Amino acid sequence: MRIDRDPALIAYQLADECRALVTATAKPAQLGTVEEVRDVTEGLHLAVNQLPQAIRQAAAALRALEEQQAIGVVGGGDPGEDVSLALRAFLNAEVGLTVARAALREAAEPLSRLGGPVGGPGVDAGP
């Protein structure tokens, strides 16, 4: 994996890929099998798994810029309040993503037991 890519560009590309996924799954029939639902869920879990760290790193960068006094406010003033608001929002986003990550992991377990039509390959009719 290349590490010399522009972080902002990567974030915008991630947003584009999310929009593409939303479009590709807009109709239930576009995920025509349990396997496809499971694969999308696993992919979402992998993506969401990385986002809290990216948010922590953005927050750390903001704190470092504040410590370096490298942040100004349009119209003048002390950026401290706005920095605090942004850091609190980053923390809230991280918490929300942690909940989403756990929920996707929880969804993966029952999805792993599901398969194609009853009686299909590897799928029993039940007890």
C-alpha cells in the first residue's frame, strides 16, 4: 500500500466509493443472494473498522496544529473554542463508528450461517 498519497484525496475517494455502494444497492434485488449480502456486510465492517483510527489521527493532527499555534480564525479571535468543538465532534464520531463496527460484526455471525435456497448446496431445511 502506498503511503505517499494525499490523505484528503483518499477521504474524498472513500466518500465516492460509499456513494457508489449506495447506488449499487439501492434496490433489494441488486443484492440477489445471502452471500452477496454477507460479502457487502463484511466489506462494510472492514471499512468501518479503520475509520475510528483515521478520526483519532485527524484529531491528533488538529491538536498538534493548535499546539503549534498554526490555526487562525476567520475574522480574528481565539480558535480554542472551535478546536474544542471539533475535537468533541471527532470523539462522538469515533464512538458512533465503534458502535457501528460492533453491530456489523454482530450481523456477520448469523449471516455466516445463512446460504442459498433451502435444500440448495450446503443448506439444510432445518431440524
